[in-house]
Amino acid sequence: MATRLGLSLPQNRQYALGKDVPDVARTAEGIGYDSLWVYERALFPEPATQGLYGIEGMPWPDSYRGVAEPLVTLTLAAAATERVRLGSSVLVAPLHQPFQLAKSLATLDAASGGRVIAGFGTGWSLDEYAAAGIRPIAERGKVLDETIEVCRAVWGPDPVRYDGRLTKIESAVVGPKPARPIPILLAASNKRALTRLVDHADGWLPVGMGVEQIAAQWAQLQDLAAERGRKEPVQTVLRVNAAYSAKPYDGPDRRPFQGNADQIVEDLVAHAAIGLEEILVDLQDSARDAQELKDVASEVYEKARAAGV
């Protein structure tokens, strides 16, 4: 079976959201993409109090200045499309109140006819947690655990009951319900996060940093699933942060998914061979505007399919 291909929606500040999100969403569906995706960046600290991903001295990219709210962006795309699935890679779950997040996702799934994929992560930004976190950043794993449990409860049959640290539901009717059980996928790389995924989630959201690294993590995850007796297959959606350029990148230091459409497709072919179900390509950072984003997305899709992805 061919690897499914997804495209990230235009959330960054060079885009006119009200016009460009529906336009890109409709175009991507027409091209043949299987899914559309959003990510979350709540704010841009200036001056930065910590480096990117918490790595000292690593600057935050300018593209993080003004990233549109993910669920609003997905809603715009849902209204403009009929077929494509609508996912987050990732939504920083502990920045959201669990009950309200569960209700918002259920409403979006009901409205879109069962197309939502809930991709969660714990995040890493101290500033985002100071501004929006439900609990301190040190408790982010516990908040994610409760968020998953609250979502399962709210999306399940009425009456809903839940007794947690953050959420108390005595006995209530909560609607609308999702059109179908919404899959929960998690970003995970360390043993604790992978164990949470195997035990409580439907799938995995890795980031494309190179074939060998992803293949090793995928093997580790499959071994862990077997070790813990998991029966259901682990769904997989690889995020690719592409650095597109019209001309090929010919330096010796080329990173995965850096260069022109042919080079990006070459890397897609290599990563698809690992056996991951789906790859989402984020091209929005490299494009000047929505027209260029649509043109590049079309070229990458057509060449990927021609190459057997």
C-alpha cells in the first residue's frame, strides 16, 4: 500500500489566514493529499529566556513569530474540504484545559464527519507554560496523562464521569460526540514517553531527522509494544520539516528534506521504505506566499507518487 501523504496548513505570519487556509486546504485535497496538519507555538519570547527545544544558545526561528491557533486553523480547513483528515502534529496538550480541549475536538470531529486526528505533545517552552500552562512545566507528563483520560471519557458514552486532579465530572451528558473514536497520537522519543504511547495512545508522531534515527526509534517502539503485550498496531505519521529551495542544494552538509523538490522526494522515498503509514510534509516556512506553497506542494506530491511513495 502506498504511503499516505499529508500537508501542513499555512499558519505562519506571511499568510492571510482567512483566505489562505481554506484555499490551500481545498487545493491540497484536489491534488490528492490524504491529510492536513497544524502545529502549535503559543508565543515568541523576546528576548528568549531559553534556546529552541530548551537547548542553550539555539535561536528560535523567525517563523515562530505569530503562529495561528491550531484548532481555529483546522476548523477553517474543515469547512473548506470534504475528504482529507485533519490532524495536529503537535498540539501542546498541557497548555489546554483538558475538558474544554476534549469538547472542542469532539465538536470538530462531529462537524467534519469523523476526520480529526488528535496529535498531542508535552512541549518544552518555559515561557509558554508560564503564560498558558494548566500546571507548571515539571508536571507536564501528568497533565498529558489526564488529558488523554478526559478525552476518552468525554468522547465515550453518557453519562460521563471522571475524577482527576484537574478535572471533576460527577455525572453529565456531554455532546456532541465525535463521529467516530478520535485517534490519539503522541510525540515520543524517550522510554517514559514511548511507554505512555504504547499503553494509552493509538499512534506515534516522530519528526524526520534522518532514516537511521527514525528506523531505530520505530524498531524500539515496536519491541516495546510487543514487550508490553499491545495487540493493536501503532499508527504512525512522520512529520517532515522541509527546507525547500528552487535550486538543488549541493553542499556536503545537506540535511534531510533540504533542497529542491527532487531532493525532498528522494528523502521521502528513503523514509517511506521504513514502513511508516503516513508522512506529512511541512513546506510553509520555505514558501513566500500561498501560491508558492500550493505550487511546491503539487510538485512534491506528483513527484513522490511517480517515485512510488
